Amino acid sequence: MRVRYRWVASVLLALILISCRTTPSSTASDLGALHDDAITVASFDFPESIVLAEIYSQALTSNGYRVIRQFNIGPRELVDPALQRGLVELVPEYAGSALTFLGATVSDVADPVSVHGSLSRAFETRGITVLEAAPAEDKNGFAVTSQTASTYHLTRLSDLAPIAGQLTLGGPPECPQRLLCAAGLVSTYRLRFGRFQPLDASGPITSDALEAGTVDVALMFTTDGDIDTDRFVLLQDDRHLQPAENVTPVVNSEVVQRFGEEVVQVIDAVSRELTTEDLRSLNAAVAGGQTPHQAAAAWLDAHGLGQPE
């Protein structure tokens, strides 16, 4: 999937101009994608997010909605403001990460129902509707090579405490500021690594860097197929840093007002069928050479939710 550099640059410019005129919590219903005859679907900048966005896009198209795809935009720091400003309209989110990014709290971070309720309340004030959560869940995990795990007797994240200062942590560029990444490892586990190496988001660059020894510990998503091999060991989150991360579509509320509850029903029908095992299979299909479009079409066809375009 090719990065849409020109579109991303225009989004950044629009956000800068908008921020000069509006408060962070306001919405700009006269801007961007709102009030047209299409639904603009966005994704983050990693393959699983692109496949999820493609699944929801194809389901909407199969039900007669016109869809504009704006995929591979970037991290949540870009996508979330774009959603609130109406520059994009639908994003398949990860509940716990979205909640943490918004700075909201929840009584039980591991409970999907509690996380969903808190996320709905947090987004409501921003003009965003949180739709039904999928059973599918993908969390941030931290992996080491099998050799590193054996050398230092590592099975849990807390086992890293005596040696973290000697090690290099790898992850997406935004990781040092993220409460569910490096910042959370400091606050929850007191893990201060000797160095941080920016990588991709649990993609091939991360796997290659970990295997080559460029980094010692790397953020890897729990649905990453590489974790199931004998090369890497996913360390147990024994102090429960990571919240429930069910895939949860969020949509600008103007879209629901414009198209009615029928569009919600189409999106919710997809979410009800989506499992964690499906995410692993979809990731494996893309890693094996299928395009996100092909993988999404096959999944929808298998579940009777759409036909390949």
C-alpha cells in the first residue's frame, strides 16, 4: 500500500490552519469530508489497520454506500484529530489505545465493556460515535529473540528490570511518548532502556531489527504472525499495562445523522464476525503476498458480508 504523501501533507496543513481558529474539542462540520455523498474511511500506518479499513470499506460499498479510502495516514496523533475535524469520517480503532490517547480513565482497563463505555463517553463530547466492538483484539506486546530470552531467563516484562539499562528498545517513532509503550514501561515497570531505536509498527523492519540484534526488545502486536514462530518470545505483561484492545469502529456523528442507523447496522454486522484469529489470518495473508484488498474481500465473502469488488 503506497503512502499518500501529498494527501497527508494537506491534512497536516489543514489541521494547523484549523487549530488557529478552533478549540481542540470543537468539531468543524463544514470542513473536509463531511456533508458529501461518501464515507471517508481512514487507517493508521500499519498493515493490519489497512486491512481492517478495507474490510469496512468493502462492506459499505457492497451495501450501496460510496466510499473514499484514505489509508496509511500515520499514527493516532494525526488520524484522531483528522477524524474529529471531519477530514476523515470512519476509523477502525483499538479501544484501549484510543481511550489512553484521549486521556480518559476507566475503572477496569482489562474489561472490554468498561473500556467501551468510557471510550463512548470520551468521544461523545468530541462529536464522534463509538460503534459496536468486535471480539477481535490486538494489543501492544514486547518481544525478544528466543536467544535473548534464554540468556537472561526472560518470561515476563518485569524480568527486564535488572538489565533494561543495557538494552535497546525498538518501536514506532511515537513510542517514547505513548503510555502503552515506552512511557508506560517506565511508569508501570520502572524499565528505563539504554537506548530507543525508531522502527515501523510491528512490521518487517521491526522483525528484522530484532533478529539482527539492532534492538533487544521490540514492540510487536499480539496478532503478529512472527510471534508464533520459534524466533521470538512475547514477554508476559505481568503488571497489566495493556488495556482491552477490541477493534472498535468510530465514526464522525454527522455520518450517522446523514445516512441513518442503516449505516451503523452494516458496520456492526462486520464487527460481530471479526475475531482475534481472523486478525492473525488476515495478517498472515498479507505477509504472504495478498493485497489488503484481496485479503479483505476473501474474509467478507467467507462470512457472507460482501462480494469482491
